[in-house]
Amino acid sequence: MKVSMLYKTLPLFFAIIFLVPALLVVSHHHQTSLFSHPQLQQIKVLFIGIFLEALPFVLLGVLLSSLLQIFIKDAWIRRFSPKHPVIGVLFGSMLGFVLPICECGMIPVVRRLMLKGMPVYIAVTFILSGPILNPVVLSATTVAFDAYPEVIWSRMGLALAVAAAIGFIIYVRSPKNPLKLSLDKVQMQSDALPFHQHTKTWSSFFVHAGNELIDMSKYLVLGAFITACIQSFIPREQLLALGDGSLSSYLFMMGFAFVLSLCSTSDAFVASAFTHAFSIGPLLSFLVMGPMLDFKGLLMLLATFRIKFVIGLCLLVIVLVLIGSVAIDFLY
């Protein structure tokens, strides 16, 4: 690794951690004529609240992801891959507690695991459940919905049910190689990765963490800003009309999650802002749909797997998340 690359990344890494929140707080206390309009003030207050609440969990997810990327060998995981399908699905569903990787870095890791022999159904189960069923996301969801514990456990339960069901469906269909490229070509690309991805040094750790934090923070900033705008400009009555329990409320929140493409370590804070307008079902459709299938994730899936496989996977996610969310809404 070049030392200059580290020097370029570290300032950005620490700027996001310390300077961005400081600037947001300072701007909150020093009003200017440009932002003196009440609605703009409301947007700024909501944006700062969402951003500052979610940033520590995004940072924690980045550090854990970077530690796994730099210091943990994929071969160590392969040795524990079970052979029985039931145990394999449960293993893939619970792997997120051992490898708490956000969906932003999930696809490259899973592709490497598949190249080392992990079965397709376990890998896909991990792709779907890992971004939700991990300690970082559980902690973030607990903080965001501390007054609504039913949302916390319903999110985890629905994510487990959807991921396990899709894992069993893929096992029955038994696709031999859903990867878009042949295994040989993907292996050649893996061998040709930049040098910093093969070195096990603290310098490469900080470079990877800095790049991850920069990449994930832009989605957090965009999502927090759009959410603040929606709450400020869309009348409460219209939001309540969308959340009246009809099918439109579920489709709206699922589409909202797909478009925002938030990291799973921060989406709970965005969803918690809609507790006044939506029942538990639409909130769950947002909290489960987004980490399993969003815009940026779809692009990564299309770049990795065959189109036919991705289309089938997307349809399964949409249908099962919708059915599960409606069912849980009836229970409460």
C-alpha cells in the first residue's frame, strides 16, 4: 500500500467523525437569513437529529466491517459451513451475528465465500439476513424504537422468516452457478484485487474504514435530508392518509426504502420518525425491505448474479416482506 493513499484517506475519515457533526451543531445555533424560513429551520433541526443519532452506529458498523475485511480470512468461515439444508439455512441466517457486515459490503464478501465453496442457498440467506440480524443493527433499532419494543423483535423475526424461506426455496431449486461470470473469471478478478486488500496492516484498516465511512455517510446524509423534507413539506394529514392500513401504506414504505438505499445501521432512525403516521406493518416493510433490497443493492446484485436469478430473488423478497408485514400488523 502506498503511504500517500493513507494520508489522503485519514483526514476524510476523521473529518466525518468529528468535523461534520460539529459544523451541524454550530450551524444550528448560528442562524442566517438564508435559513430563517420556519420550514427550512424545521428541515435543519430534523436533519441534524437524524444524522447525529445514526452516525455512531454507522461508524461502529464501518469499523467492524473493516476489521473483518482486513484481518479475517474467508477460509475460516468455509470450514464451518454445514451440509444439512436446515442447519445451513439457520447458519446463514445467524452468520450476521458473527460477521456484522452492512449490506454495502455484503455482496463482495459473499461472492468470495461462494468461490471458496459456500452453497448458494446459504450465501443468499446470509445476504438477506446479515444486514438485519446482527448486533449493530439490533442495537440501533433498540435505540430508535425504545418506546416500541414490538417493532424491534418483529423486525428481527420477519427478517429471519423471509431469509429462511428464500433460502429453502433456493435450495429446492438448486441453481448450480447463479454468478454472472464464470467461477474462473471471478477468481481471476479476486486475485487481481488492489494490493491494499491483501495486506493485513493497520494502515490498510484505516484506509478501508475511511472509504467505507465516506461511501456510507453519503447515503445517510441523503436519506436524513429527504426524510426531513418529507416531514416538513408533506402535511401530517397526507401522511396519516397513507398510513391508514391500506395496501398503499405498505407499498409506499417499501418503495421509500428502495429509493433511499439507507444503510441498515441507520434506517431505524429514519423509520422512527414515521411512528406517528404509520402502524407497525408499514414500518416493518420499510425496515426489512430496505436492507434486503434497495437501489444500490440491486445494482450490486445485477453486477454479480445472473439477471434471471436476480429477478426471481427480488420478486420473492417483495412478496414475502409484504405478506409478513401485513400478517404482523393484524397480530398487533
